[in-house]
Amino acid sequence: MDLGKFLERSSLKLILLGIVVAVVGMALSGAGFVYSSGPNFCGSCHSMNHVYYTWQASNHKTVTCSDCHVPHDNILSMMYVKGENGMRDVYHEFLRDYPDTLYFTPKGKRITEGNCLRCHFSTVENTAMAAGGQSCIKCHRGIVHGQNRSPGGVNVE
């Protein structure tokens, strides 16, 4: 059978198959995106054990890691930062070189500060914090993950 006749007879089936594959692919991608945003996923790495357990004991245990640690201004920046953070975390987990105390990158600090204000704006709207330029983390760093003075990270063997 020649390819032209096959495509002519099967074009509708191929289009429907393509649509089904695309829908299933998007559903799986979306499910993976949501699952990888949660604390069970983030806490599954050895280097994040302390971070996970301190989050679990905090008042913020009802929010996900991505609620604080990725931007929420648009889906593209959210996906980019999530991918960037994930690759960096996998890299350091693989090399087993996470430091005992984790610190924000300047970009991570800006994102987290923005998310503090996104969730808590009604609390600070009549204060100097609402105008920006102030640091939530400067005074409240230990609220979610403690002061992180206990051993953490990954020991280099």
C-alpha cells in the first residue's frame, strides 16, 4: 500500500490520535508540575530533610514549597524558576555538596519577599512594608524553617 492512500484513509484517525496523545501529555505534565511543587517531593532529598521537618512544624505547613519559592506573576516565569531551582537542587544532591545551612540567592530572596507580600499584604498594607524596599526575611527568616542551626545539608564523604 502506498503512503498517500494510507494517509488519505487514516488522516482522521491520525489527527484524533495526535489530539489524544497531546491531551494525555498535558495532563501528565500538569500532574507532575503540581506534584513537584509540594513538600513531599521537595522533602524527599536527603539535603532537604531539615527544611521539610521545620516546615511541617511551622504555621506555614498549609502552603507548598512553590507558594513561597517560585514567582507567581506568570506561568512562564514560574516554570522557568521552578526548572532552574530543580536543576540546581538535583546537581547539588547528586554531587552531595549542599552546605549545612542553606541561604537565599539574591533572586530567590526577591521571589520569596514578593510572595510574603502577596500572601500577607492585608497585614502590612498600612505599614512601611507595603511600599517595598523592606525585608520580610530580615526579621522573619526563622518562621517557616527555623533558624537552621542544627546539622543539615549533605556531608561530603
